[in-house]
Amino acid sequence: MDRIARLRADLRRSGLDAVVLTHPPNIQYSTELRATAGAAIILPGRTVLVVDSRYLSVARSVADTRADTSVERAERSLDEAVVAVLRRENPGRVGVEGAHLPVARFNRIQSLLGTAAAGDAAGPVLIVTERLVERLRAVKDAGEIATLREAARRLSSVASQLRTFAIPGRTERQIASAVDDALKTAGFDRPAFETIVASGPNSALPHARPTARALREGEGVLLDFGGIYDGYCVDLSRTLHVGPESPAFRRLFDAVSEAHAAAIAEVKPGALPVDIDGAARRVLARHGLAEAFGHGTGHGLGLEVHEEPRISPHAPEGEPVLAGMVFTIEPGAYVPGTGGVRIEDDVLVVEGGCEVLTDGI
Amino acid sequence: MDRIARLRADLRRSGLDAVVLTHPPNIQYSTELRATAGAAIILPGRTVLVVDSRYLSVARSVADTRADTSVERAERSLDEAVVAVLRRENPGRVGVEGAHLPVARFNRIQSLLGTAAAGDAAGPVLIVTERLVERLRAVKDAGEIATLREAARRLSSVASQLRTFAIPGRTERQIASAVDDALKTAGFDRPAFETIVASGPNSALPHARPTARALREGEGVLLDFGGIYDGYCVDLSRTLHVGPESPAFRRLFDAVSEAHAAAIAEVKPGALPVDIDGAARRVLARHGLAEAFGHGTGHGLGLEVHEEPRISPHAPEGEPVLAGMVFTIEPGAYVPGTGGVRIEDDVLVVEGGCEVLTDGI
């Protein structure tokens, strides 16, 4: 069953007749249209792509390959064009992407539809939905897995060069630039996010931006980087130490390593994200580092660098991980003023456990 | 008057007691906090930054420099932490950023506040606002102008190298990669968007992504690239021709050049965006290219690469451009199957006219 057919089945289960997709990765996943702006209206029997002039040719070439897909050009605004299609097709209950559609656009579409008044059953009714396409995207198909596996292999080849980049005297920015060059050489279209290189005390900031601070002998350096390969994102962190290690760094590193291994050991179809996260968290707590680990243990990878599933204490209940999901495992511990350690790999859930897609040092 | 003071004055004029900023560039502009997620609650007498553990240190160092600013850590979710602050401070009418806050988050905050029922005047009431901070951001201060001028100078130095990158036999991707390297060498943190290199017929797609197509002798190539320098975005397009020009390319190029000059001639304090756009559009129409110019003439530049003002036929009425605004002028003409031309420069509105910040070939 193709992606739109699965989405239509989910719509029916949710009591919806149609959905207006406005989040570009969700549009791309469902229809193959790549556009930074636009809408895909998934109706029971057909799909309408709404784009402005910039993406008209691209949308038409997508529609040319699917008999049930047509294109509408947004002349004045996207929302007006979407409303025109909804009025014409009058599909009844129409989902919108509540996690992405801004409230002002929702209100405008609602008001253009003229169905804001309760009880007016003449026109389409907007229903705020969440995670419709995101849940489909979380389980990768064979083609996506092949792409992510290849992307992870290439990212590992960058990881294996980190020791040659992280040389005392070089600034964080210079090291980040070397990582970015290596990503390009490894065949990535571009970094998946701004590369993090945090040296010494800066590594205590989990999301530090690279500064002009030079790496010094005898300190740690945290590197977190990702790449987009054929549209798919992979993500990896390593924490190196340059020169003689302090016992404090070694303790932090060993605790995070142990947490990382414990979380990976927990990953298998049916495991709950809170339990995978909990495995890492328990190890760090045992080492007295409960307070030092403030973020979640992992996040899904795919068309976006942060997607479902979330591996965190606040993950939705009753939603175990499934075979075909790909996500990061990245526990960390951060001690303000001293430094931090994060170790991150990408895993694919397979029958009975998981395959670690990344390696390198 | 500092930025938050101006924002507070605008809030009062809009009948609001407070605003919850959730759009990261608006948070950064107003409070100097740089975080990919978080909220800034601007109350009458004080500001509360709400962040998760990742940005706690960064937020605290911002708060340390301002007596009226404090930090709240979001333990479970950002929205719950925001609601806790609003309940405690009970500011009355609270604006939210309608162009950015997703409708599902708006509904969740509304429901957590428990004030969804009309007439319940006990707690804060959410009001959907738009463009509160965006309008302040549109007029640059002296520091921002200095940064943008320097960024534009550096971008022009990249533009002046384009002839050495766009060599027949090189693929669009290779040429884009050379542009990206030059951006880095010129001191940009990173490209402001994915560099566009569109050769021959591909240049008829205004937002083509670079492909493996090799540039050929005797055809045009459209290059559109930007960089982020010290947090500020600049943007430039050139269309080159390699080898002997066809009369068709020359006609297109001359028409777009003329439209570009006509739009720039229109820019001065008090001019309406629709009239600046109209100046370019009229020239292209006169050359029989009305249909070939499907996008707007320009967009503001600043912390974002697309911001206010919009220079388009659909710009808000009654909002003239003002001294200190910085935006692109980028008319284009695209002929499917044949090719396209776009010429883009960045201008600063000054008394009596504008200063063109970019140059290069």
C-alpha cells in the first residue's frame, strides 16, 4: 500500500474525510513534492497540490506521474487557494496539521470557509489533528532504511577522522569547519544542523555554538554533527579528550558510555521509549549524575533531523518502538564550569533488538 | 528606547498587557536569547525567559545582564511552563504570535489556562496577534545596518568570483559547492539557504535545486546565494551567460535588468511596496513578460532571510517603506523550456532614496 493510501486509511480511522498537509516534510513524504511552501489536500479519491508560481513546474512534474493528482496555482495566497479547493470539493471533515499550522492561518482559513459558526453543516469543517503523517514517517520502508544505512556509514567515516580535526590550538570554529568540509567530501548535501564543537568548559552547554576559543591540551571536546544524504538526516556525537585525561573526565565519560550501552540494550520492537530513556537515566543517576542529564535520550531521524519517535521521559504513553524505526541514542552529562560528555549513535529497530548504524572511534 | 521598551509601547497601543514570543528570531531580537526553542514572556514590568535544560545556561547569562529579566526552566513542556508563569503573573490580555504559534499549541495553552469559556475574566486571555515584533525588526538600527553593510560587501566579493566558478563542463552541484566554499572563505557562518545554481533550461525554475547537469557553452546559468554574517542574512542573484549569447537570452536579460533598475529607482522613504513591485512588473509587461514574472520583487533581510517588508503586489496596504529598511530587489523572468534570468541586489532605504549594498559583476 502506498503512502497516500495508508494516510487515507488513517484518515478514515480518525473520522476525517480529508486532510490539508502544510508541513513541507509531510507533503514531501506523502506526495513527493519538495517545496518550502505549499499545501497538499488529500481527498478521498484524489490529491490536489497547491503551490505558488515558484513551485508550479515541480508540482506539475509530480502530478504527471500520478493519475489522481492535480495542481492548483495559488494566485494571491496559499490559504485562499486551499479554501477554493475545499469549497469546490466540499469533503466534510477536514483535518489540518495542528502541530504546524499557525493559529492565525487556521483562523483565516476558518473564516474564509465561513463555517466558524457551530451547527453550519453546509461546508467543510476544520479539525485540528496531530501526528497523522509523522506516525507513518516514523517507520521507515526498505528504501528509506537503505538510504539511512548508507548515510550512517558515510557519517561514521567522518567520525573516524575527528582526532585529526580536534588538535590543540585550533579554535572551535576551525574544527567545526573541518567537520563541515568532511561532511561535504563524504557526499552529504549539507550539514543537518549547525555543527557543534564545544571545548573544555563550553562542553557543559549541550547546545553550544562554536566560538573562537582554542582547544587546549588536557581538556575534552564535544562534537555533534549531522548530514543530509539524499534527503535523509543522520546525526552523531563524540566527546574526545586531548592529552592526559583527568580522573573527572574519565568518570563522566565512563558513566555516559555505560548509559549509552544500557539504552541501546533496551531497544527492540515493543520497548517503550520511556523505558529506553529510563535505562540511560538510571545508569547516570547511579553515578550521581541525574541532574547532569537534562535532555531526552534520543529522537527519530528521517526527512527531518528531529522527528518521531521521541525517546524521552515525556514520550506519549502506549506507543512502543517498532521495527523499522530509526533514532538516536545520545545520553549526556554536563557539569557547569567543568565540562560535559555526550555520546550519540543512530540505531535501527530490527526483530529482537537493534542495529547500530553508526560507528567511528 | 531599547527594543523591549518599544515592544511594550506597541503592546499598550494594541490593548495588550503582555505577549508570549515563541518565534526564535523574535525572541532573539527582543531579548538577545539565541535558542531554537523557548519562549519570552514580555510583561509590563519584566521579562521571563522560558527554556528547557539545553538553553538554561545561555538564558541565565542573558538574564544576568538585565535586572528585569528572569529565567524559568521548562520541566515537562514549554507550554506548561508558559502557562505557570501566566497564571502566577495574571497579566490580563496576553498576545501570542499568530503567524508562528501552531494551532494545536494555542489550543493546549488555552485549555491549560482554563479560560476557554467566554466571560471568564479571572485569568489571562489569549489574543492572536501578528507582526508585532516583525514590524519593529523591519527598521534596522545603526548596529544592524553596519552588520548588513559589511555582510553585503562580503557577499559582493563572492559574486565577483562567479565567472571563475561557472565553467562549462562543471555540474550545477559542483558550481554550488564552489559558491558555498567562497561564502565560508568570505567569512560567512553558513549559507543563508541552499545555494541555487540552475543552468540552461533549469533556470526557468525560479527555485531549482542544483542537479548533476553540467553547464554547457552557449547557455545561461542562474546563481542565487546568501550568507549569514554575525547572525544577519544577505542574499544575491546573478544570471551569467557562458559563450556566445543568443538574442533570446539577451532580450530576457535586458528586460530583467531594466525592471531591476526601475524598481530600485522607486525605493525611497514613503514609497509603497506595491509601487516598487509595480515598477518592475510594468517594465516586464511592456516586454511581453508579465506572465514570466511569477514571484514578488523583494523581501526584507535581517535575522531571517525572508522577513518584512514584502515587496509584492500583495503587500499590506498603507505601509510605506521607511528609512533603515533593508530588502532585496530581485525581478526575474522565466520561460519554461528555455530558461530564466533573475538579478538580485540588496538595498538600504535612506533619506531621499536607497543605497544599493551589493555589487559584483
